[in-house]
Amino acid sequence: LTLVDLAGSERVKKSGADADLSGARFKEAVAINTSLLGLGSVMKALGDKAKFIPYRDSKLTQLLQDSLGGNCRTSLVVCVSPSPTDASESTGTLEFGQRAMRVETDARVNEGTVTLDAQRIADDLAEALRMRAEAGADGRIAELEA
């Protein structure tokens, strides 16, 4: 389960990052906008069924690669403001949501068989415990013989 909150103003002036004298908030706002631009590019490529999807353009899209185009069920919630002062951001958010709705995922249940040798696992554990006990009080564990 991956939860991502992308809320916040993307405008540097509106977020107050331009008033930060150290420049740290401004750099953070630039980094966020760069990630959001990368996410928008990935969503557009996925919606257009492009052959190349630019997941490597940002860390955000690399982290979300399985959720966006992999074998996952994905939900997206977009929130907008009714305020007229936020109209341009709300429009951009709705356009992003519209692009995201064109993305199709094909989530399937991963099925497979895992065979465990319980006796071997128990023997390995017993051997490790025996070696730990033989190491003595100084806490060093003897190296395993190949």
C-alpha cells in the first residue's frame, strides 16, 4: 500500500517560499515542482500509451512506478478549492485528474508456489545457535565453513 500526499501550493509566491531568506523553502518548492512535472509527464505518457514512460525523470515517479504502471490497483483523489483566487491551480489539478483517468492498469493477483524445507531451516537455525553458544561470552560468532 502506497499513500502519497501531493497537496500544497505549487506557486512559489503563494507558498511563501520567496520570502525565505535562506532559500531552503524556495529550493524545496523547486524540487516539488520538478517532481510534479515528472509525474505529469509520466501520467501523460501512460494515458497516451506511449512506448517510453519517463519514470526515471524524478524520484517520485521512480517510487510510484509500480503503482502507476505496474500490477497495482491505483486510486487518485484530487482536491480543488472553490475560491476564485485558486482558480488556476484548481483548473490545473482537474486537468491532471483528467489525464490520470486515461491511464489503464491491469492488476492481477500474483500467484505462485513456494516450497520450504522446514527440516533444513530448523537444522540451519540449530547450527547457528550451537555456533553462537560455542563462541562464548565475548559475543563473537565463529565463521561458517564453506
